[in-house]
Amino acid sequence: MQLTTNTTAFIEQEIYSDFILRNLNDGLLGEQYYRNVADFGSGDTLNIPTIGSVTIQEGTENEAFTYNPIDTGRVTLSITDYVGDAWYVTDDIREDGTNIDALMAARSAESTRAIQENFETRFLAVCNAAQTNANANAVNGFAHRIASAVANDIFSTAHLVSMRLAFDKANVPMQGRVFIADPVVEATLNNLVTITNDVTPFASEILRSGMSAGMRFVGQLYGFDIILSNRLPTGTFGDGTETVAGGVANICMCVLDDQTKPVMAAWRRMPRVEGERNKDLRRDEFVVSARWGVGVQRVDTLGVIITSATAIA
């Protein structure tokens, strides 16, 4: 008579699944949010000329107009970021282990993902750093940097209304306006829609599935497509009037085309994995690396709304 109680030597003590549990990742901002500088294939720094506006003069009979030059300048872009990762797998673990090839494939994918997340974090940090902290960064007299003065520094739809007006006064196109917001802002927006309100089709969608679908809101608010990101800059920020400690810099921008996008970027080396055999140590070695630069090409199509990184309405 063989039972589980007297045949334990023939019972496998541990079973390992072929399924590998991976990290949960959110969506990444796509290339449409910055100008991909294709003409920066070599060199350290790219110089890009800029031109200003022209002021029209009043004319008088028999008098010459004044010859005025147009304002010119330049912005620069440099390859500043060089990141990578490296790992190896020994012959012993290949011989003794299970699903090692699947593990290595997952390791490679996670490395590339980490580089992409690093790029997005740098992209958003450059957006915030393009403005002067503790300053309104006004364009045509209207602030492009707004710090919340609401209780607990929470987000208010009035902030987005003010940024809409600032963009209008800066002649920013209505199309292509986006608001990259922290999920805490989304929670506040969700709380602003209740079943006692006049529920429009847009609000109905909000109530049914929440404000976000993936990393993008299901609609627009005051002309801005609202995108979610967990990689926005955090810290103590201000606009010259208000200061938010423990805040998050939510980014507004226009991405209609390459002329309106405030940020430019150049990939000198896209993430790629290379491998080789180390016969002396009896292992396979892998390296992934990437190089890029991120810079600001204009600030009039850029806005920052500073709110609490934790408090919601």
C-alpha cells in the first residue's frame, strides 16, 4: 500500500512554472511629443538658427521707412546622455536551470524598457528645466508657469483655463495641445464628475471607465488632450507667487508639428543589445547601450502647472 504519507521520496517537493511573472509597465510617451532631429548624425553640438517677428511701421508721403533688421538667434542641441546595462549567463546555469533562454529574453526586454523610461524621465525633466523656477515665465504678459494656490496645493480646472488663455495669447495653435499630468491630477478630475451633474456623453464615458484609457484621457478638457505619466519631475517648485513643496510639474505643450513642439531630441544610438562569448569564464555576455540628447527649441508653446504630488480633491 503506497500512500502520500509513506512515499514522500517520490513526491516532487517544488514545481516551477514555465510562466515567468514580469514587471507591470505603464505606457510610454511616443515620438510625436518631440521633434526628432534627423540632421544631427555626427558632431557634439547642433546649432539651429531662430528668427523673431517683424514690426510694421506707419508710412508718410515722401519719407523713407526705417531699415530694421529682424531679430535672429540660435538654439543648440548636444548629445548628453549615455546609458546602458550589462549582464551574463554562465554555462552552469544553462545546463542546470530551466527556461534560461526565456529569462535572458525577458532580461533584454527589461533593459531596453528601462532605457526608454530613462529617456522619458529626462524628456519631462528638460521640459520643466526650460522654465525659470519661482518665476511666472510670462509670454506676452501671461504666465506659462502656474503653481497651485488651492488648499493642499491640489489641481483645479481653473489652472487649465489659465493655461489655455496663456497659450491663446502666445498664438499657440488650438490643435495639438496636450496636458501631461500626474495620475493624482486624474483622480481629482474624476472626483469633479458626479452622477448629480448634467452627464454628457463625455462625462458618461468618464463615469464608466475613469478618465484614462491606457496613458491617454478619453477626451479633451479646455482644448487639451490629457495624458498620464508617472515620470513627471517632482520637488519644490514655484511660479514667483506660490511655492509647492512636494509638488509635481505637470507639463502643457503644443505638439501640432515640428515648428510648434517645444522639445527636440536626437538619438545618436538607439537601444541595441550586443553579445559575445567569454570562453575563459564559460559564459555568454550581453551589453545594451544608447546615446541621445534632449533640448528645448522654444518656450512659448510650453507650460507648467505645479500641483501636489499626493493630495486630491
